Amino acid sequence: MQVDLISLTISGLVLLVLILNILYSPAFNRLDRKLHKKLVRTQKNIFWKIIAFINEPKLVIVWDVLIAGLLLNEDNYRLGLWVLATLGVTDAAGFIVKHLVKRSRPHAHLSEEEGYSFPSGHVLGATTMCLILYALLRREFDQFFAVILLVYWLFVVISRLNLRAHYPSDVLGAVALSVFCFTVVQTIYAALFLK
């Protein structure tokens, strides 16, 4: 069993440092708010609202189930279960972290946004889905596919900041948590099925 220790260590440390700073460092929170104000100028663009809607965490679960269903339909049960487990574990971890940290959203966020801010559920789901799609399809497509996934992911990140739903650290925390969970589930999958 080969564990990607670099990904686990970096993502785990980034996540831990962010959580500790959000919980215990007023200076970090002031810096995060100040950076948020500098990055965000407007929230009225419909494009960003569409991007946010397409990546609504509940809808990402639907996309995940569809991908898993396609794999199961092709008798690829192990990969189908891996797809479900990867997003399931990541979403569960995100839910737990949100309710442990209990960070309020930025003051100017849209009224339809509710719940806690850290980590961003939209970015968590988008990052996880991009990692899943890249892992499944990287051999089928050239590097252009990776660029498409990266652009899609960047649109989700920008939409969450532009709509004032999250601070920059919420986005970074979601990426770190996603990479951490993805690596853990991928390692378990490899240990069970790729001997």
C-alpha cells in the first residue's frame, strides 16, 4: 500500500493551521476579512450565480451518483463505489468541520446563503469532483482535459468569493480538506483493490 504522504501532510497541515487561526487568532480573521474586501467588488453578476447553482453541494451529489451509476452500469463496481465513497467521505468531513468551527459567513453575503462558512461546501464538492474526474479520465484525454477542469474549478472558487459567501480561507480550507479526503479514500481503495 502506497500512501501519498506529501499530499496528506501538506493538506492536513494547511487545514489544521487554518482551523486554529480561524478559532483563535483575531489578527488572522481581520486579515482574512480585509483580503476578502479587496478581492470582492460586486456580487450582482448572474454568471457567478449560475456557476454557484450548478455547483450547489446537493446537486454535486447528483452528479456523483450519475457518474457512479455509469460505472456500475458498465460492471465497474469497485470504481463506482470509490466515486460514491470519495464524495461521501469528503462531504461528511466537511459537515463535521463546519459544525466544529461554526464560522459565520461574511456580512455582505447573499440572503439565500445560509449555514456556516468554513469550509466552502461548493468548493469542497467542485474540488472533489475535479479530482475524481481527473483520476477516472486522465488516460482517456490529453492535458487539455486538465485545463478544462482547472478553469471549471477556478470559476467555482471565484463565484464563492464574488458572491461574498466565503472568506478566502474558507476556499483554501475546502481545497485542503478535499485533497486530504481524496488521498485517504484513494489510498484505502488501492490497498483493497489494487494489490
